Amino acid sequence: MRHCGFDEVSIETTIISGPPEVIESIDARWSLFLLDSANHRDGDQLLVGRPLDDEPVEPRSRLRTVVEKNLQAVYEVMDGERASKLRDELQNDPRITVLSAPKLSLYNGQQATIFDETTTPFVVGFKQFKPALEPSIRVVHEGLRARLRPLLRPNEAIELDCELALSNIRGVETATVPNVDGGDPLTVQVPEVATTRLDATVELSQDKTLLLGGLRTVDRHGQPATVLVMLHAEKCSHAIE
């Protein structure tokens, strides 16, 4: 914070979702992001909770199947009047869901995360404890998670870093694993979770709003849906002297 100063930036976030044919017909003047495959990041660590050097090492693993699809992300930087008009039009369309997140006030360079998620627990395995096996629970987050970080530029523009993750549960299978206690095989759940990630950095001048597109998911009824994220950032205080 000392490096970035003590200016504050407010960020207003609006999450818009609806059928693809409806969302894609709105009056947006899209631009294409440059594809940046070199900076692809996987937010999940392979192994967590590693012991200290003088502690015994317990066997641990994670077995996953990953299917990757690269999609083109789009954006528009619009002025305040156009953003307000578009937001009003979308709110008046019964086919579209518009959710306004609480306004954030962040120090210059500070990071915050917005959640619009539900959680579902699954029994994905078992831990071997004496005298009995203990279920291993995985809590799956479904919905949108947005991590935001504003950085004021010398020209008073705001460089906005956005990391969006849109997840949904596509289905749940079951599988059996051997019972190490010698009893019947054990049944575990295997949730299929699809996650679309969008990492973007955009510079916004004062009174400009960023509209991000290209996020696709499936709604709670199993129907295709498209999600837009609207972000408005502005400087709201001067540095402390």
C-alpha cells in the first residue's frame, strides 16, 4: 500500500446473465482481447499442506481429468451515459437477470473478491483413520467469482486487473473404491465441474465503464446461458499527505 499510495478507488460491479441469443443481440460495440496463452494460470495448487522437513510424509495425491477449451473474450469501454442506458434496458428485459454487487472501496493497488456462488458438498473419497474410515468431503463452488485490483496511473486513468471464474456442475457420477478394511467396496461421488476463466487488464479513463463478454455457462435448468460483467471504477479520494 505504501508503494501504491493511499488513494481510494470505488468499483461498481453488475452481473448480467440470460439466454445466449438474447445477450448476444444487445447493442454492444465489442472489441477483441489479444489472446495471451503464455500467461495461462491454474489457480489450484497440486498439493497443499506440505509438512515441515522434520515431519513424516504422508502419501497424498489428486487425480483429475481436465478438458480445455480456449474461447475468445470480448470487451467494450463505454461512457457513463451509454452504460446507464444499457443497464436500464437489460433490467427491463424479463429474460435477463441483472445483479448489482455491493460497491467496493479499495485502496490503490488493493485486491478484493466478489462472490455470486452456491456451494454443494460431495463425498469424493475416504480417509483412513483408526478404528474406521472417515468420508472426505469436497465442497464445490458454483457461480461467478471476480477478483479485482485497481491501480491508478500517473495520467489519472485506472488500470483494472480482473480475474473472473465462472463455474457450474454439469453432472455427478458415482464410482467404487476398494474398502481397505476388507468390507464391501465404497461408493464415492464424482462431480463434473466446468470452469471458465477470464483474466484481463484494461485501462479506464475517468467516467468510463468496462463491459466484459465471452463467458458461457449452463443455468440451473440445464439451459445454455451467457454472462456479462459490467465494471465501473473511479477515484474517490486524494492521497494522504
